Amino acid sequence: MVYKHTLKADEITEKKYTNDINKTYGTLYNIYGETASSVQFHITDSTANFLRGALYFSVNPNQDSLRPIINYLREDVIQIMETLEWEN
């Protein structure tokens, strides 16, 4: 889903997350430009669990206006990715 935004995106960056203690492995995607979604991620334990998330707003994309809230919510997504623990 991330790369469906390439037509409108100025740039898409990926940041890998690995936590061997919690057995979580994932990627955070930052999508820059006038796109419908600015932050997407997936995280897995590579065997049984998979979680995917995307940040969308119900407004026309305007990065100048949305940037503060996008940055704030991106930090929340990072916190989730860094601290997620799977229950067995």
C-alpha cells in the first residue's frame, strides 16, 4: 500500500525496526508530499503475528497545516513499534 502513493509523493523513506528481545521486526514508512497518508508501518514476529497501520486524515492533504500533528502521531507510532510485545 505504501508505494501506491508514489505518484503524489515527493519522497518515501523506510526505517527498519528490530527488537530481538520482544521478537518484533518491522518497517516505518514516512511519505512526504501532498499524499493521502504520511505515515505507515508494519510489524511482525515473523511467525504468527502481523500488524499494519496507516495514518489518514479525512481532509484534503495540506502538509503545511498537517505537519505538526503528523510529527506528533509519528512519534506515537514509533513508541508502539519500539515497545510492542506479543502475547502468546
